[in-house]
Amino acid sequence: MKPTRARFSILLMLFVVTAINYMDRANLAVAGSHIQGEFFLSATQLGLLFSMFTWFYAISQIPVGYLLDRIGSRWLYGSAIVLWSLFTLLMGLASHHFFTTATASFMMLLVCRALIGVAEAPSFPSNTKIIATWFPDHERARATATYSSAQYIGLALLTPLLSFIVSQWGWEMSFYLSGLVGIVFGIYWLVAYRDPQHSRKANAQELEIIRKGGGHGSTHSPAGSTKVNWQSVKYILRQRTTWGLFIAQFAASSTLYFFLTWFIVYLEKGLHLSIDKAGIGAMFPYLMAMAGVLCGGTLSDVLLKRGHSRTFARKLPVMAGMLLTCSIALVNFFQDSPVIAIAILSFAFFANAFSNLGWVVCSDVIPRHLIGTLGGFLNIFGNLSGIVSPIIIGVILQRTHSFQYAMWYIAAVALTGFLAYLLLVGKIEVITPPGDERAESKNRFETSSNVQREA
């Protein structure tokens, strides 16, 4: 009997939910200048609103990662999708039609944005755990790249649509519609998702492919039975490679958060485009980023399959992408030429997405039973950039009235990420805490599997 391909239907679900996730993160960026004008916000206040999501998203990572390792992806992730979509919908109620003062409306926006951050916290730890559960290791980078590409293609296709909605029916409608879409899909997730060992669509042959390839689905302990060994967590947190991954994730996410927050404002106020033209202009960097993440993930898996070491296969795309991301600073010399400026931004975002293997490397070096917890730490560092960068850019704009120093800031952070991989991240292999039998068993199994594949 031929093996089924149920894992690819799971990948499609992750693709859709990631597109919804980033639509709900980016709709504030599309509506940002209109909200700023309606409520008379300063650039620093708008930066605070942009960063509010990430404050609470980052704070929630450790408890959410722990819950993920305890109760599993189905109920935690499905409930989270419904909740963050509900809070997105409620952001539309911050309009002056419902509040008598701009201060009250601004506070409503801040509270909803914070609650969206809490509810979206399970997203990427869940995605990583699901990919590690459902996919053999030689398919994992491409699978991660595929669902990650949804954040870019979703933004490329939905940003012009959201811009049109804002220009025609007001910024509130963009939150109503994106919230409703997410609620419907969250209910579908709760009904449809199952881990491999509980799936009625995956046959024994597919489960064997997953198991032999280092996946965890066919032997995964039931949700709720896994206890987190905090001594093992502390040991992994003391490793140089772990901190290299954290710093690099911060660096890569800084560029991403610029494109999720200030980018549309930059197109409107830095390049002097209308909201409709800004929505169309934004398509090109997002599409290039989608191509970048697919190219980076595919290259990594191809290198691994052709016999190169896991270290070389993972580190090459990351380091090359981060170094090329620094080219974003060149846009400062072409602010009077919107077409050239958008082309430079598109290349820089392609390079940034090309380096987007942080979660793949996380699944390569973190013992499987600790991915939720330590993935939470990784997500904290990645999303600290979403706290720091929007506020720094807002302060820069308020003091200089120019985006030039903001672009230099993004380039400098990207260079820091490159140096972190060069100087801190060592061999890409499972970090085995002393005395942790599950990690040691996993390490022995992966070594045996790698030898068999290379043979």
C-alpha cells in the first residue's frame, strides 16, 4: 500500500493560519496613518501602538510554550485563533462612533492590540512543534518555508485589498472583515486538526516515513503526559549556540517588523505615495520575501539531501541572507525615486526572508520534548524587536522628521545577526543536557538516521 500524504494537508492548514495571523498583525500598519490623523497621535504614540502587540506577545511566550508541551497543538492553537480574531474584530469598535474622546479610543486600541498579542503567542511554537511532529527532517526546512511564505504572500495579496477597504469604507471595516475570517478558520481548526497518531487520514506507511525521518508523530507521548525538565532547559539556555540563535532571531525579526509596522507609513510619508498606490507598491517587497523564504528553505534541504553537513546547510542561507539584508540602507540615496526605492526594499526583504530558518534550526538543536518551552524563549527574543524597533523608529522620526536613520538602524541590526551566526552559533546538532534520557535517545536516533541516509 502506498503511503498517504496527509502531512501536506496539515501544511496547507498551517499556510492558511499563518496568512491570517499576519493579516491581523499588518492591518494596523495599513490603517496606521488614518488612525494617527483621526486621533491626533504623535509618531511616538503610533510607534507605541505598533509595538503594543509585541510587548504582550513576548511576555506570553514562556507560559504558552509550557502549555503547548503539556496539552498539545489542537486545542491550544484552535482556541488561540478564535480569540485573536475576536480581539481583531473588536478593534474596529475603537472608532469615534463608539467613544466620545480620542483618549478613550486610543486606550481601546492599545488594550485590543495587547490581547491580540497574548492570543497569538502560541502561533510559531505550535507551527514548529507541528512541523517537527508531522515531517521527516529532510522535508522540514521546505515545510517551514512553505507555511512561512504565507506571511508574505498573504501580505502581498491582502495589503492592497485592505488599503482599498480603508480608502472606501474606513479603517474600522478592515478589522471587522479580518477578524471574521479568523474566527471561521479557528472553528475549522478545532474540528479538523489531529496529531499523526490520531489522524484518520495518515496510514501506517506514512507514519513510518515520518518516524524514520526523525519525525515524532507516531511515537509522541499523549498531550498532558510530558513534564518539562527545567534543569535541561537551564542547561540549554547556557549554551553559546542558543544565544547565537536568540540574537539572530532578534536581528531577522527587526527587518520583518519594519515591514509589518512602519512600511506603509514610509511609502505614504517617505516616498509621498497615496494610500492606494502605497498598497500596490507594498506588493512587490512582500512577493519578493515570499520567494526568498521558499528559496532559503529549499536550498537548505537540497544541500542536506546532497550530503552536506546540517551545519553548512542551515547556516549558509541564514548568514548570506542577513548580510544582504544590510542593503536596505541604500534606499536612503533614492528617496526621490519611488520605483528604485521599492526595488531596493524588495531585494532587502527577499534577503531577510531567505535567512528565515531560525525555527528550523530551533527544531534541529532543541530536544523535541522541549520545543514548546524553548521555542517560547526563541520567540521572545525574536519579538523583542517588535517592541524595540517600532518605538525606536518612532522616536527617530519625531526627532529627525526623516526615515534615513531608521534605515541605518535596520541595516546595523541585520549585520549584528550575521555576526551572531558567525561567532556564536556552532555545530547544528541536538543539544543534549546531561542526564536527560529523552534528549539522549533522540540524539542517538537522529545520528543513526543520518548515517543511514548518507549511506
